[in-house]
Amino acid sequence: MSARASSLALLGATLLLGCGGMDEPDSQPLGMRLVLSQAVADELGAFQVVVLPNGAARSCADLQRSCLNQQVKATEPLVIADSAGKTGRALVFPVQLGEGGTQKLDVNIPVGRDYAIVIEAVSRSSPPRFLGSSCNYLNAVSSRNEPFIAASIQLAAVGCNPTFPSP
């Protein structure tokens, strides 16, 4: 284990993801708590959120081993949107941890069933590096959702660039 890996600290982040159609003002946000298990706070630059269809057919263990963009076709992830209306198959949110290591993210995920939500921790470096990811199965997304607890982000010693191509 490298000196960098041995100096890893625990960092917790709370992410709130809102699901449902963008034209449904009655939608309730999908509460999500994400705990980063072994992330270097000074290297962490962003979280990248990707939603994949056919979640039950996917192995989260496999998806977390390296950059998701190397494992799925660029057109495979669902188009999602942030609170500002920016859309994409992968949304990147700069790390802005608040009090208690929390951060709020607003993401609109299409109403549907059988999703895998992958949250990748991305480095501040240029080009960005993959620091690890969290993979979560989500059976259904409706206009109203119960809180969702995300799996811990697992550190991965992979030197890939997690950036998805722009449309």
C-alpha cells in the first residue's frame, strides 16, 4: 500500500437526489446518504453521477473496479438533469462539503424501474482520475420516493479518466 493510500481518511457526504420527471413539481427528493470509505479529502474534486437501466442485470462489484466509461457504451446511461436544468448521461458535481461532511445534490432521474446508480469520486487533477465509486440498485423511481441510503464509495487503485464524452 502506498504512502498516499495509508494516509486515507474517512469522509462522509450526504447527497440528496431528486427523482422523477422534470415537469412534476410535486416530486419529493430522493434522500441519499453516501459515505466515502477511504478517500483523500485534498484529492477529491467532484462526484460524477450516472444512472444505468437494467440494474438487476449488472454486477455492482464489477462496475466499481474501474471507470464506468470503460465498461458501458457512451449511449447506455440514462439522460438525467441537475437543478439548473443541465442534462447529460453523466453529471459532475464539484465537491462542496458543508458542515458535518455533507453535500446536497439535486438530480432528476426519469420515473422508471430497475436502475443502477453509480457515483464516482473524481480527483482534482488534470486529467481527472478515478478514486473509487459507489454502486446502488434502485428498484423503482416515482414522483414520490422514500429516502435511499447509498453504498459506501470503495477506493480503487485505477489510473483511468472517468470523464464521459460530451454529447
